Amino acid sequence: MPSESPARPREAVYEQTIDGFGTVSIVPLDPAADLDLIHGWVTEERARFWGMLDHSREQVLEIYEYLDSLTTHHAYLVQRDGEPAALFQTYEPAADPVGECYEVQPGDFGVHLLIGPADGAPERGFTGGLLSVFIAYALADPEHRRIIVEPDARNTKAIERMVRAGFQLGPEIDKPEKRARLAFFSRDTVERRG
């Protein structure tokens, strides 16, 4: 199974260079072209909280083609210095089942993040570097007042990472596929730090 997505140039929706880390580009996911890469990532045991361990290539393709058809949900491939690094999804909470589980506020912007597998030893600061870019991208739109994440409540590693990035924990919620822990990152957090 290829570890890289095909070298088809795509226009980045956002790009940021971080000294000592590299250039991070967020490009629209191409469900068919990126299928080998994404299927490999979402079916690894380390991605068990993504909920697709037993999904076939066809099922993964169907899911991402469906997402690609929506105006409220988007999937992106994140590249670091041109190499695939993460799968990033955004959504409008009011148009998502999560919106039935908490009081959606104007300006809420939902995200899902799956970091790709490490090549070799884990790199200190890698996830933090990517998170800083995702937060900057999400808040680049002045309409987005608050970023919402909803990791599986059992995924303590992801929850702890979100807290370190500045997310405030919210309640646990029950979704059809999982018990999730809401966490919120407010634009005010950045403005207070700034």
C-alpha cells in the first residue's frame, strides 16, 4: 500500500511556514486519488477512535465522496513540506449530529483531526506544530468564534493534547457511534494571549 498520495498539484486553502518545523499546507482531499493513503491511515489500530478499523476501501471512498458532496463538511489532506501528515475535517456543528448534543452558538466551527503515522521515531512537537496551524486556519475566518472538537471520551491522549493546546473541556455527550468529550477553543483565547 502506498504511503503517499499521488503527486497531483492542488491549491492549498491555507499554508503556514513555522520556523524549525516547515511549511504546512492544507489541501482539499481528493477521495479517489487519496484513497490508498487515507484507507491505510483510518484502518490502523492506532486510529481505532476514528471508527473505521474494519472499513473496506470502497466504504472509505463512499464516506469521503459523500463528505465531498456537502457544503457544510469538508475533508483535507495536510502536508508538511509536501509530505502527507494528517487528515483534517471541518464541519458546521448545526448541520452535524453533534449539534443535537450541545447548544450550538453562532460562530461554532467543528474539526476532526487524524495525525498520519510517524515515519521512524516520533518527533517532539509534531502534533503541537500541526495543531497551531489548524487553529490558525480555523480562526482565519472572522465568522468562526469557537472551534469544537469531540474526541472519543476514551481517547485520553487526544483530550490531554487538546487541553495543552488551549481547549477548554466541555461535557461528555452520547453520539450514535461513540461517547465523546466536547472541548472548545475560543477566539478570545488567542486574543487574550496575543
